Amino acid sequence: MTLNAALPDPGPSEGRPPEDEADLRFWLENMARHHRYTPEEMAAATGLSPAQIAEQMQRFQITPENRPPRAPNSPLLVLPYPGGRHPRIGFLEGAIHPQRETKVSVFAPWNEGGYAVADVPEAIWSNLGLTYLAHTHVPTLWTQQGITLPPQEWTRHPDGALTATRTLPNGIAFGTKALPGRDGVRMELWLRNGTRELLSDLRVQNCVMLKGLADFTEQTNANKRFVSPFALCQSADGLRWILTAWDHCDRLWANAPCPCLHSDPKFPDCAPGETKTLRGWLSFYEGTDIAGEMQRITNLGWLQI
């Protein structure tokens, strides 16, 4: 197969053809073995036809069943979200053309637990207005000027970390890091002011979507708790939890139709040339002492309140 052959128009955020053989194999393994995509979803994510997908899956001998087993005490599995499957169940009109370059999938440590999708950042506001949005919903500074931001991809590192950086047309730059550990995923979000003016009111929206997480998909907020800076969701059987938190937390909330969790932080004011950094957390818990688990996470010392 020639990867550079004419392919369907990918649209603004999906249908991204693999760059080379290694990239093709990575995304096929990502989608088939871990996200359990259908051939049609794989086609939507890559721009290849279902027939091409089947051909390459056979050539690489990739199936959902031959996924390598998770080693005991290994870090949580964190992968770039492929696109091609909407990460929400509902309120889809509020997230048209979701961009995969801000989204990572964090897989539950228990068997067949599925995954949550962390969108970091989903949105950034400033005194200038809506400065960045990771999907199409409401106008941003750039759509108002007819500017389309180019698609990007996560950089994958040998230790399992994922990083991404974007520089906006006015010189503001931001970047994300997700570093998986055995007990949770440590996240960083930084912002650099490349303009000549003070940036203020730097509110951030970071969304954790639960559509792919088995036993957490009820479209309700009755299974969620908010204990600043933590936003939590309990499984339907009451035995498991997912937790997320960010320092400098500005707002805790959830959107039941999605369903999703938010611990949304706010950067301090940022002078020209300065860089500000926020730290975040995402993890899973099995047990009954959720208060003790939140205290354990806080005691790790990662949080800047």
C-alpha cells in the first residue's frame, strides 16, 4: 500500500493519514488492541478505507485479541486518543470536530476497564477572549479572524510520557505533559506570554470524558463528588473511582450528558515573556476509603494550592 496515495478529505480534525510504516503500525495497534475500534472507526481516524485497514491489520498481524498483557505494577497506560470516535456520549453539538492533539486516553488498571479521555486543555480564556478551543463550538479569537490552526500530534517519549506544544498566531504558546505512573498520571500545563501585554483572567477548561470507561457511563451527576481540588466519579457498582485534580483550581463541575469531570484551574496573571505552569492529576481507586485516597494523593506533594 502507498501511504501517499490520494485519500478522502480528512476535514479539520480527523482522518489523518499515517506518516510512514512505523506510524501506521502504532495507530493500528493503538486503535485495535487498546481502544477496540471498529474498521469503520479506524477508517475515520486515518482516512484509509476499511479494506486498506483490513489489509494492513493482516500484514502486521494485529488483532484485538493479541494485545500484550499488562505487567504487574506497571505504570498506567496512557496513549494519544486517535479520533474517529467521538469521546462524548451526549452534548455532541457542544464539541464538533474534536481535535485529537489535546486528548490522551488513560486506561483503567483493572481488566477490561476501558479508558477515560483527558482533554488538556479543552479551552483557554484570557482577557483577550477565548484564546484556544480544542473543538468547534463557539467563536475563538482565531475563527473570528478567519484563521485555522494547523493540526498537531503528541510527541511520544520512551518513558511513556506524552508532550504537546502549540504557539498561537499572537505569540502565546502553551504545552502539556502527561507522565504515567503506577498510582496515577501526573500532568503539567504551561503557558508562555509572547505578546507585549499582560495576560490576565487565564481560565483553563480541562475535561475528563467517561464514555470509554466501563461502569462509569451513566449520564448523571449523582455519581460524582467535588472536594476541592478533586472531582470524582464513582462506578455504578460503587467499588471503584476515577479522580482528577489541578492546582490553582478555579471551578469544579461536571456535564452529565457527556458525561465528564472537571477540575478547572486558572493561571496566575502572566507578564510579557513570562511562563506560568499548572500541575494536574488523574488516577483510579478501588476501595471504600476515598477520603483517605484523596489525602494520600495530596500528601505526595505535587499540588501547588
